[in-house]
Amino acid sequence: MDVIRLVKKAKKGDKEALLQLIFAEKDDYYRLALTYMGNEHDAMDAMEEMIVKLYEKLDQLKKEEAFYSWSKTILVNGCKSMLRRQKKLVLFEDWNTSNEEPSSLTSDPYICSDQQMDIKDMLTHINPHQKEAIQLKYFHDLDYQTIATITSVSIGTVKSRIFEGLKKLRTHYRGDFGE
């Protein structure tokens, strides 16, 4: 798929091109929204809101190759806005509750569920900024620049949040787990 070509077509009003771009990354968008919103219904609402904003603001995208980074930033900002409206902050609540393959190294659902509970418990021991940065880096495999753009901070701040968060986790759990 040629992202640049599709973005240029979408900018000219081709709705089908925009849908192709969105559907190519729909699973990544869903997982990202689910991480922030905590449940499937709110995650789908956030994705719908993102699609509308993408359609309305596509002409503001300056670099076609940055479409996915830009669209994920719009999704995250939409999620944060929805959470503010709901007066709640739920990160990582129903993580991996969809019917996808488990993302852990094992396919045993009981072990996978235990691992998810352990991860949720571990992440309660760090501040929300560190938690967000670690989730975006390790659960969504985003690079530092994209995380910096999404969270509106510098790359150095992102690296620091991840480093300090992992350091706190290591200290709290006395190095009993690998990175």
C-alpha cells in the first residue's frame, strides 16, 4: 500500500482512499483506543470520533508520510478529551479483552490472564505519565518521536519517563522480572 499516494487522493476528497488508510491500521487504532478508554464501547466511540476528525482536518496534514503518526495523535487526544468529559481516567482497564490472539509468549489463557493481572498491578506503582509512556512504547511498539508527538512532550522527556518508570518497577519488584 502506498500511503503517500492514498493520502494525496484522500486530500483531494477521495473517501475510499481515506477508508483504505484507516482500515489498514484498524487493529492498531483499536488497541490504542482500548488502552486509554478501558472498554470496547468507548474505544469504538473514540475511533469514530477520530475518523470524523481525520476527514475534516486532512487538509491540515503537511507531510503525507506522517499520516499514521498524525492520526494516532488525533486518536489519543480524542480519548483524553472523552475521558475528561467523563471525569475519569482509566488506562489499561480491560486490556486485551477482545477476541484477539493473546499478545504474550504463551497461548494458555490462564497464564496469559495472570500475566495481565500482574502487569496491571505493577503499573499501579508508577505515575500516570510513566505508565502512559511505557504502554505506548512496549504495548503499542511506538517509537520515541511518535510518543513525544502524541503526549506533547520532548523526546528526552519520553525517554526519561520510560527510564524512570522501569527503574521504579525494578526497585519495587527487586529485579525479579526481565525487560
